[in-house]
Amino acid sequence: MKTFALKLIAAAALTLSVHAGFAADSEPAANDKLAPVRAQIAAKQWRGAIDELNKINDKGSADWNNLMGYSLRKAKTPDYEGAEKFYNEALRIDPKHRGALEYSGELYLIKGDLATAEQRLATLDKVCRLPCEEYTDLKKSVARYKAAGNKYVAAE
């Protein structure tokens, strides 16, 4: 029993260390074809991330769509309509995709659509096992939005 518990703790620690620094999406696999995209995102190189995503062109992947939406939203010249399209596709593929739920919620706050952002938060509340970074982050964003008189305030 002790050995099993130690293996479980080690696996959890490895998962956290591997996942740290990535945009919120599914757990990266060992042979992660989106690793170059995640590296570009970690470096805040949005154009590079978009270019890598276009090279990979895996439109059937919820992670791919989520990362494309994220990169378009964060780009120097944001494309909010494009981001929304990709987030919605990610959620069509995987309705419980935590990253797409969080990031689309942020997008809806940017667009002034509090009701839809709160719907995304409610969905995260149902799909997350606490603690859940995506739920916590979106909840904080909604609170900042309301505290600022229903105006979007980016996280520090």
C-alpha cells in the first residue's frame, strides 16, 4: 500500500512539473506534437505559436483549437472573432475542455458578455475536481470584472 501511495504521489508531482508553464489544455503527452506551440506560448511569441499551429494543422484536436484560440486572443493585434471560433470548436470536440472553458470565459469578459463568461464558470464548476486552476482563474477574472464596474481587467 505504501509503495502504491508513493507511486501515486510521484506521478502527481511529475504531472504538475510537466504541465507547469503551459497554456491550460489537456495534459501534454510524452510525444506531444504541440510542444513547439506550447514553447512559443510560454515565450509569449504569439505569431510563432500561430505559425506552428498552422504547420501542424490538427483541426480535429480540441487542444489544437484551444491553443489557436488562445494565441489569436493574446496576439499583438488580437483576433477575438477568430479566437471565439476556435474555442467553440474545441468545446464542440470536447465540451469539458477546461482550457477552452476558461479562455473563452476570459474572451467573453473582454467582449463585455458577463452572462456567457459566468456560464463557462458554471460549467468549469461541474467538470473540475478541486482544486482546479482553470476554475479559480476564471472566477478571479469574473470578480475583477465586476469590481471594475463590468469592465475587463487583465490578471497581473
